[in-house]
Amino acid sequence: SQSQRCNFGIMSIKLRELIRNVRACKSSAEERKVIFKECALIRTSFKEKVDSGLRHRNVAKLLYIHMLGYPTHFGQMESLKLIASPKFNEKRIGYLALMLLLDETQEVLMLVTNCLKGDLKHKNPYIVGLALCSMGNISSADIARDLSNEVIRLFGSGNPYIRKKAALTAIRIVKKVPEMVVDFIKPATALLKTKQHSVLITAIALITEICKLKKKYANKFRSLVPSLVRHLKTLLLAGYISEYDVVGITDPFLQCKIIGLLRILGTGSSKASEEMTDILAQISINTEPSKNPGNAILYECVQTIMVIDAEDGLRQLAINILGRFLLHRDNNIRYVALNTLCGVIDRDTTSIQRHKTHIVDCLKDPDVSIRRRALDLIYALVTKSNVQGLVRELVNYLSVTSGDLEFKRMLTDKIVLVAEKYTPSKLWHLNTLLSLIEIAGDVTRDTVAANCVLVSGHNSELQPYTVHRLYHAVKEQVVPSAALRRLAIFCIGEYGNHLVTASSTDDANSKRPSEFSGKFSTHSPSDVLGTLKYILSRPTCTKEVKAYALNAMVKLSTRFDPSMQPAIKATIKKYTSSMSVELQQRSCEYINLLELENGAVRTKIVSVMPTPDKKIIKKAEEDDDDEDEDEDEDEDEDEDEDE
């Protein structure tokens, strides 16, 4: 009735007023109250079919409410009614509601098929654009099949606005119904003859999508390469065009799209690659890299050059562009360069080697993602000829880095793998492992110390140098790490006799690297025992390190002069009353061993431990990993049972 319409006209508010009221709310409860009240009024107006002039306003308010996260399903049918309206402002809100409130899985969407078909034939290009936009966003497979002919017809429209929208809608259709790709090949090819950039970029996007969906269709589009090259050359040589200029570059978006399509068409085709080589070289040389649009074009060029059958000179040019990216201040550009270099390392390693200095510098970057990509790239760059230089750089970086223990552990793992794979000599391999233990300490995995024992154990000529260097490191460092102390004490127990022999000291000094500070000297047995006692007395000494030290002392009883046995026995005896059962048991057994009358038996028991084979250690590590996984599974099962 007339009175009802007037009353509702008083109660209904505009979208702007609703937004103002919601923003004025001081709590979520107050906001819900405002929203629910407005939803009730909108629902009432829908039921009573009040003045249709307010319908599009109510649906617009529903869209705002939907964006706030409140349920608005009751307005779906109203959006369909607005689409059927002859008024443009109502159609616009209706199509917008259709795209936001519905999706392709809802059956009610089928009701709009006839409206879409009618609007695709409308005389008003903006109404046609609304229909195409809706299809491009929420079209289902059924709607795509029913209306594909109408979309293909619009490819021949004289209005560039409609042709552009039709091409974008076609991308949705070929994704939903891949078997209809054949129908769009000719229309898409015809669009490349136009001069409007907006139509060109959508046509190229459609062709790119078709080639990605079915690679066999790339052969049909390879004849377009000369045409694409001409478009690209026109953009490169064009002067200032205000409509398309972006910081001095003519339409970088279209250039990137064309280069991306050339990459697809040039892959696996020598002829197509040859046709695009010149233009890619011109773009790489003439594009200004100081701004992001230029960098985007150069990045697309590099990717294309590295994929197609390009000449070596052009590949080197592409690698040099990435090398310049490594010096850029923007972290994103540096990361893109590192990521791309990692992907092409197997194609042109020699050219990338020229930029290894800049790649190593990326390890010092504050951004952890850049450091990790740089580490991956360096690992891939290592060869037998450059392993010593690169590992030296990595070890030097490890000595100055701090924090981020996870990255340090990753760095040490890479160094260990590289050193083992490309080692030029056993001495160099041992020096690298010992440097890692001295610098990284507890960050290193147990396998690093195990590898040190393997290398020195299997090469008796390295044992004097190993024990002297570790003894020197333990004494020089203010707070040596537990990993260094364990390895040093183990080697002192095994090869301690070399510390007190002058000839062994001379041998160790002859193997000392040039960068190593200090000179090894011969020590007295009392000095060695004093060092072990000092380690045992430190508050930071763990039970595990103490167990290693007791073990080393009992071994030294046969390596040193017999006059040192009373001092060794006195030190070990202190731990016979230790609170630790492990230390107490060890000390009691070692005291009994030292008191044996048959010295030959004791000597045989505490002789140098046979060095295990590398395969045995790897097998033990795999078994440990399996046990850890089994424990985790058992814990998960226990948790499930508790639940």
C-alpha cells in the first residue's frame, strides 16, 4: 500500500549512511546490532516487494554486509531480478552481486543463462561488458558451453572494449571446457592484427593460456612469431606516448606478455628461436634497468633467452643481466636473480662462475631467504678447480656470522658435503672439518667430528697434526664448545703420545696451513694432564665431556711415562663417589684396570681404537634416524590412545 511504501522509505537508509553507522560502532556487539537491524529491514522489503526503485540500493548494502563477513544468501534471487531489469544502474548492481554472492557450484546460477545470452546481444556495449565480465568470473562449464558461440561472435565486434572483454572471457571458457580450445584458435589469432594495446594484451593472454593447457597447440601459433616480434620492435622503438608510458618505458605490461608468449613458442623450435633472437638482444641492451618496469622486462628476457635455443653470446648477456641484479638494492630483485641462476646453473656454469664474488657477498645479506638461495647456488657452483677458494670464503663467512643457528647449521652441512665430494687432498679435507668444529662448535652435527676421526684414523701421517691442532684450539679458546672439547679429548686419548714427542711436533708444524696463527710446541705429560684436569674442573663441563676425559686419562696411562700413573689414578679416583652413575662406574673400572699387575693386558685394552669404516658410520646414522621415527610414531600412537 501507499502508507507501507512511505514508512519503508523513512526506515531505509542509503549505503553511505550504513557505512557511517558501522564505522561509528565502538564494539563488535554494537556492529552486529546495526547489521542485523538493517538486514531485517532489507529482508522485509524483499518480501513485501516495496518500491522497486530501492531494490538496487538494498542489494548494494547487502554487498557491503557480505564484505564484512555476515550471511547474505537471502539476497541471491534479488540479484537475479536486478539482472533482468532493463535499467543499466540496476543491471550493474545485479551483476556485481552475482559475482560476489554466488559461485559456479550453485544451481541457481543456471537461471541467469538466458539473461546473459540476451545481454551479450544488447546494443549498449557496457551492458555487453557486464555480461562478459560476469561470465569471466563465475561461469560454470555448462554456461561456457551454452554461450561460447556468442563470445566467439563478439571477437569480431568493432568496439575494442568488447573484443578485450570477450578475450578475457574466453580464457575462463577454455579453462572450464578444454575441448573447446580449437574454436578459439582462429579468433585469438585474428585479434593480433589490431593496434589497440588493450586488445593485444588480452589476445596474448588467451593464446598463452591455450598453449599452457595443451602444448601441441604451440605449433599452430609458431607462425605468429614474426608478428609478435614486429609488435615488440614497435614498442621498443616508439617514442613517448603518454597513454602507454610508464616511467619512460612504453607499455611494459604488453612487452612482458609478448616476451612470455615468445618463450613458450620458442621452446623446442630452432626456427622460432632464431626469429626472436635479435629483438631479445636489442631489448636486453636498450632497456633501462634503473626502474622496476625495466627490470621486469629484462627478467622476462632472461628467462626466455635461457629457455630457447639461443647463441652462447646471448646467454652470456642474460647471465650478465642477472649479475647486475645481484648488485641491486631491492631484496626482491636480488632474490629473483639468485633463484633464476639456480634454475639455469646446469646450462651455463662458466658464465655464472664470473659472478661468484657477488653471489658470495649475498651470504652477508640480512634477509635469510637471500642467504639461503645464495648458499644453494654456491653449492651448485663448486667444482674440483674452485673448491678451495669457495670453501675458504664460506668458512670465513661462518666465522663472522652470528645468530640464526638454523642457517649456520645449513651452511656447515653444505661445507661438509662439498669438502667430501671435491676434496683435493686428505690434509685439506681435515683442515676444513677442524675449522668447522673450531668456528661453529655445537652448531655442527656429530657427523663432522666423526668425519675428523675417520680422516685422521685412516691416515696415520695426519694424526700428529690433528692432536696438536685440537690441543692448541682447546687451550686458546676462552670457552671452547662441547663438540670441540669432546673431539679434542678423544684425540688426546688416542694420539696423546704425539704431544710429548719432538719429531711429531715438527711433523705437525710442517702440515700447518699458512693462515693458521701460532706454532705448535712439544708439551710435557704433566702439561697435558693439567689441561685435562682444567677441563674437568670447569663449571661448563658436561657429564659427557667428563666421561671422555676419564677415558682419555686411562688411555694416556700407557702412552706416557709410568711415573705419571699416580697422578692419573688420583684424578680418576675423585669420581668413584660421583653422583653420576656413569662417571662412578667408569672411574671404578678404570682404577681396577690401572691396578692390574699384568701391564700387557692393560696396554692391549687401552690401545688405539680401530677406526671404523665410513659405511658403518652411515649405517649407524640411518639406524638412529629410524629409531627416532619409530619413537615419534609410538608417541603419536600413545597420544591417539589417550584421546
